[in-house]
Amino acid sequence: MSTTLTGRLNQILPRITSEAFLSSEGIGNEIACYIFDYPAHEELKVREHIEMMMGRLASHHSELRVLHLNLLEVVLAYLEKRGLFDKALKMQAPKGDAAVLRALKGPLAAEKLRDFIAAEHMPADCDLLLLSGVGSVWPMLRAHSLLNCLHTMMGKTPLVMFYPGSFDGTTLRLFGQITTTTSKPGGKPYYRAFILVPGGTEA
């Protein structure tokens, strides 16, 4: 893991536990959505750091209600609840991944995942939401599509997404290569987010 990434990771905990961050001070009327981008090949190191932070939050900031959601676990739980997980597995062997993705496109619409997250986890009742697992759910779920609709049920809860790619403040590039697109003519990918810790796109 590079020194640059190490330094950036070490800045996360002090930032997200500060009163200014938790109260969305200094961002005006903007949505309290932040992205921590990192090189995709450092995924395991970032996962380890998130686990460490959750332990530190529990022991040193127990007054904070922090929700960490791994999007792969969320998607699997959602498919299980709808009775679609076993059906998808049975379809994959004879018909292949592309057929499964087409079949799940409707059920895995970002708005439906948003509603599932709202009902199961109630993030608006938390002080902070951390999202990880972005790379694990691609291409079943696009991170920018979920971000576009999550803000409607977040209330004043700040959201931090750990993103295996690059974000320069306007453009998301998953794995540093895949630029976000939108299916709506003339529409723009998600960009109303802040960089949590600068330096990621250069890392």
C-alpha cells in the first residue's frame, strides 16, 4: 500500500468523527455525500482499514450511530428476500452471466435498492452511513445511480462511499477506467458529492 494511500486512510477517522463533518458544516444546502476514492488494486487494504475504523468507532465513539453497509451483502439480502437469489443461480449455469444481468436489471433498479436500504437499515436515524463493496456489485448495480436516489431518504445523515477508482469532484471512473454514464438522454452522471480526502485521483 502506498504511503499516499496510507496517509489518506489515516485522515478518514478524524474527519468523519468531527462535529463539523457530522453537522454538515460549511457545505451550505448541498447533500452531505462524500467519496473516498482509491486504486482498485488496494481493495483488500481498504477493507481492512474500514474494519479497523468500525472497531475504533465502537470503542472510542460509542455515542455515534454509525451504519456500515457492504453493497454486495445488501444486494444478496435483497435478492434473497424477493426469492430471486436461487433463481439467478439456476439461470446462470445454462444461460450465462449476460442473461442473469438482463433478468436482474429491473429488480436491481437503484430506486428499489434504495427503498430496501431505507426499510431494513433506516439510515436517516443514524449519525453516519459508510458504503463499501462498490466494485463487487458492478455491473449489477451502478454506484452513481444509487447515489442519485439515496439522498432522498438520508435526511441529514452524511454518507461516505468508498470508491475503487477515481473521482475528481465531477467525474466517477470505476477501476480508474470506466467512466459513469446515464441512460437518460441528456442526463448527467452523479456529481453532487464531495471528495472526502484529497489526493485519490493521483494515487
